[in-house]
Amino acid sequence: MTKEHVIDKPLPIQVAELLLYRIFSGELVQGQRLIESEIAKELQVSHAPVREAFYILQKDNILERLPRRGVTVRTISDDELNDYIEILVILLRKAVKDCENQWNADVHDEFEKRVNILREHHKEMNIIDYIASTEDFLKLFFEVSKNTAAVRFYSQIAMITKVAAQTKWTPEIINNYHKLLSKFIKAIEELNFSLAIEEITETTFSSFLPNNEN
């Protein structure tokens, strides 16, 4: 692995994050085959961490193993993506609505903490960290609403949607997404949960629908 990778993370996680970055940046595309030996040679690591990285991303439905083809970046049709987006919107709307009565000073402090992390990663324009921080930020609403069953489901759908919806997560795409998300953040800061529900709906549909022009 190269020196710029975070050394305090397990090697398989580093490899998985590198592959994710290549998917988000468009270097790896849907349906593209990933060859374990080639990746291990390129990164100068053994086959074991690459194999485990594949498993991590398969578990999150980012990669898939196909007969006679091996491991590939999962291909998601527009119809399937639409289904994921609709489910994601339903989950987010319910989570925001359910947490309104649970909102208090401690929750708001945690909200502000995650918003600041999100803004910092946006400022740095670090693709992987920004996308991960948006997922962690929105996950807060599931945690506050105490819907633990939906947390893992949300995380998987959110990641699949982000991978499939954007060919490349360019600075322009990230800026447009962040601009929309900021309206949701402002509504929550004003404790206007009804508006927040509409804003997160608009953010999700506008950002992730197939062939959307940002």
C-alpha cells in the first residue's frame, strides 16, 4: 500500500476503501471484473487482505461474485436503483419524523458534532470520508428514533445507492449534493421537522435518481 493510506486501519479495510474510492471516482465501473492477483501485485500486499476486502464489499452489495467471471463491481439497473431510492426515502422520512419527540440538547449536540465533521470533509473534498460522513450523519436519525433494525438496512441501501447513482463523484456533484443537504440541516437546526422531511426527500431524489442532471 502507498504511504498516504491510513496506517491505523487493518489492511483489508484499507484495500476496501481504496477500491471504494476507485468506484466513486469512476476508475472502476459497474460490471468491471476485479482480479485478486493483479490488485495484490499493484498494492504490494498478499492475496489475503485483497480477498478479505472483496468479502467486505460483497457483504455490503458493492461487489458480487459471478459464475465464470469472478468478482465484479455490482451492476444495478435503473429500475432496481429507483426501488432502492424509494425505500431509502421512506426510511429517512420515517426516521426524521420519529425522532422529533426524542430531540433534546444532548441529541442536538451530537447532531452539531456530525454536521461539523461533514462540513470539514466537504471542505477538504475527500470523497471517501465525505460520503462516509454523510452516511454517519443521517444514521443519527435512526439511532435517535431507536429503530435499530433499520440502521443496518439503511447503511447498505445508502451505500448501494451512492455507488450506483453516480458514475463519478466529482467536486461539482459533491458540492450540489452538499448544497441540498444543507437545506435539510438548516431545517433541523430550526427544529422544523416537517420541512426537514421534505428537504431530505428532495435531496435524495434530486441527487440519486438515474440520469439526474445536477
